[in-house]
Amino acid sequence: MKAPDFNYQRPASLSAALQLLHDNDQDAQLLAGGQSLMPMLHLRIAQPDMLIDLNRIDELATIDAGDAHIEIGSMVRYAQLEASEQIKTCLPLICSALPHIAHSAIRNRGTIGGSAALADPAAEMPALLIASNASINLVSTKASRVVSADDFFTGLYETALQPGEIIKSISIPKPGNNSVFGFYEITRRHGDYAMAGVAISAQQQSPLHKMRVVFFGVAEKPLRAHNCEQALENGTANDSGAIDLAIKSLEQLPLMGDQHTGVDSKRHLAGVALKRALQELH
Amino acid sequence: MNHAQQVDIELIVNHEKINCRVPVRVNLVDFLRNELGLTGSHVGCEQGVCGACTVEVDGTMVRGCLMLAAQADGSTVNTIEGFAESGRAGHLQQAFATHNALQCGFCTPGMLASALEYLEQGGVADRAAIRQHISGNYCRCTGYQAIVDAIEEVAGQTETTDGQ
Ligand SMILES: Cc1cc2nc3c(=O)[nH]c(=O)nc-3n(C[C@H](O)[C@H](O)[C@H](O)COP(=O)(O)OP(=O)(O)OC[C@H]3O[C@@H](n4cnc5c(N)ncnc54)[C@H](O)[C@@H]3O)c2cc1C
Ligand code: FES
Ligand code: FES
């Protein structure tokens, strides 16, 4: 099918985009990389009266490294992250996961802000942001506010975004020198959405300390597994007793199946992903 | 709402300057095919999944079905017709023919675009890396083996030339 008719606006500044969104809120939708929204238009799942194209707003497309944080503009594309030396040196977790997000041509357009706003439960980026203890910077014509990634993803394709708000940027704290990371996903084919996956960060490797273990593709939203973290805390990444306890703790998580994979298989695959991610912790 | 909004766009397609008025809802690959007659890029799924519509916009390969023509205003676009004419994909086209890397040819323009991106980014003759790079392009005929053979051969040639 072809996209329905809409009014197309291409503001050159964030303030102009916010004004357009404010004036047309019920009927307007933001267009970022279009790698999810364009298929939704073609399928007529989305039928906005107005598309506000963010692609010409340069101020949203920068990566700024401060002393303690890296601030990534919402319109920064996956390919731009992959090519960034700052991301390579400062954010190894994000860096190692990027090649697993979709395919090269999709990564050339898709944006970090678009992925966060969409909140696809099988997407990598929301889980990576939680595992990285990121904050989402939101703006509207009236105010700006910061929401932690922990609180931002509220449900199936649901986020804390309020009407009239745009994701301006995402701040990720620079990890300490002793921090280690793990990422593993199970897919049918490279680049597909994960059947199950996990993103892990720990402030220290031996013993493991202050972990964030976040599963994706297994529930209605990315899930931080606190019990799993507790089971692993103060152990090592190859402590089989602790790993068994961590996997057992997955039984308490509110997992959800999808059209391809039932909930029991999801739980099993989540355990496999966890084990493998721990083996590759670095 | 303003029905059937149209915008004027100016872009360069295969080295030729184009000025056109397009309805805003028209996507880039439909524009290239239907307005400019560049039917080398194919339309399969219109959901970004098959890769048949892959074209180059401002130096990066993108899905032609997931961009509006209006968004290409001011851009430089190259399609398979451009790659063929300029000789940029000549070695790949030759290798695809030699290895029988196409049957019906529906996937071929997109496959060549992705393969070209792989090679131009310095991709080497590593079958796993090649498969990973073309993982977003569907082929329903060849079973991929011959396509990987063809890309591997050209990557190998490039490596040897570089080494000399
Ligand atoms: C074939 C294919 C395979 C894919 N595989 C994967 C995969 O394996 N993993 C994965 O994670 N993703 C995958 N994707 C999706 C891809 O990552 C998308 O790029 C991403 O989900 C959305 O980002 P976008 O920039 O394209 O956003 P868009 O599609 O432009 O927008 C998505 C939504 O977010 C809203 N939005 C966008 N930007 C903002 C903002 N700044 N503030 C507020 N709201 C905003 C839009 O209004 C829209 O509702 C795939 C896509 C395709 C076509
Ligand atoms: S038609 Fe664009 S990816 Fe299939
Ligand atoms: S040759 Fe027929 S789809 Fe690839």
C-alpha cells in the first residue's frame, strides 16, 4: 500500500518544530529516520494529518562529550554512532551492540531518538539505554525535563513522552575505568529483531558489583532484572552457582511471548543470552 | 488539512539535475521509477525488509521506500542506472554474471548497491562479513551462495590491487 495523504513540514530549528507540534498536537507526528514510521504509513497503521520532519534540524544531530556524560542528539543516526570515535572509546556497550541493530541501510537512516520514542519491546536501544543508566532529555514549548531511561519505557510501545514533547537528546554517563559490559542477542538472521537478548553493565568485574542486567525481546518492554543482578552481585562471571541462581530468578520476571516464540521459549532463550553475555563480559 | 500537498524539489540524480513538483506522500523509489523512469530500483515490500529499493542518497545506501521524495530535496541520488553507467559497479556486475549470482534479477539492483557499499567501505573477502552486510537484502532465487561468491571475488581482487 502507499502512504496516506498528509501535510508535510520541514522545520529548520527545534523551536520551530516544537511550535508546529504544539499547534497541531493531536494530528501531527514527528518523522525521524522513518525506518519504523514509513512502514507504518505504508501499512496505514499510522495516519497522521501532518508529518513534522526533524531531518533538517542540525542542532539535534550532534554528539557532545562532556567530562562526565556523552550527550547524543535525538537525530543522531546509528551509522553516525558507529563511526564516532567518542562512542568507540567511551561507550563500549553501545558500540558493541550497534552492528546487531537492523541492517546497514536501515542504520544509515534510523536514529537513537526514534528508537527510544518508538519503544519497540524487541529493540536493542531501549535496553542499552537502561543498562547504560542513560537519561532522556525532553522539551516542549513550555518546559524541558529529564527522565531516566529506567522510568522512560513504560509499556508496549509506550513511553513517558507527553503530548507536545520531543526527545531532544540522550545523556549517557561515561563509565568508570573498571566497568565491564556484555551484550548478547539471539536472532533468526543477523540484523533481525531479537527473539531474546540482554545488555549488561557492571561497575566492576571481580567481584561483580553494581550491575544492570536488562532483557529485551522477551516482555512488553525492556526489563531490568533486579533479582538476577542480586544473584550475581559479588560473584564472578563464571561462578556457575550464581549463574544458575540468576537464571532461576528469571522465573519471577513478567515475560511475554510473541507470534513466533512462546513465553517458555523466551525464558529459556533469555537464560541462554545471559550466560553467553556473561562469558563475553569485557 | 491541506489535501494532496505538493512540494517543489531539486536534486541531482545520476549526475543529472532534476526539478520536479511531487505530492509529499510519494516515496523516493516510486518517484525515481514513476516520474524519472528509472525502473532499475525495484519495489518489493515497501516496509524496508527486502532491500530491492536500495539507492544511494548523499553518499549512503538507504531504503528508497523509507524516504519521501520530498526529503531528497537538495540531495544527490544515485541508482543502479548511475552505478552501471559510471562504471562504479562494473567489476561487481561482471562477477555477478560470471557466478550466476542472479536469476530473476529482482533483488539484483539492491544487492549490487549493498555489495558496492561493502566494498567501498573497505570490506574484505570474508564470507561471514559479506553475509552480514547483505543480510538486509532478500533473494528468493539464488540461495545467496553465488552472490557471496561474486562479492568475495571482487573483494579479493581489490585486496590484491591494494597490496601491490
Ligand atoms: C527491515 C528493518 C529491520 C529493523 N530491525 C531492527 C532491529 O533489529 N532492531 C531495532 O531496534 N530496530 C530495528 N528496526 C527499526 C529501526 O531501528 C528504526 O530506525 C527505529 O525503530 C526508529 O527510529 P527512526 O529514527 O527510524 O524513527 P521513525 O521511524 O522516524 O519514528 C519512530 C517513532 O518515533 C517518533 N519519534 C521520532 N523521533 C522522535 C523524537 N525526537 N521525539 C519524539 N518522538 C520521536 C516518531 O513520531 C514515530 O512515532 C528495523 C527497521 C527495519 C525497516
Ligand atoms: S521495497 Fe524497500 S525494502 Fe522492500
Ligand atoms: S535473483 Fe530472483 S530474487 Fe534474487
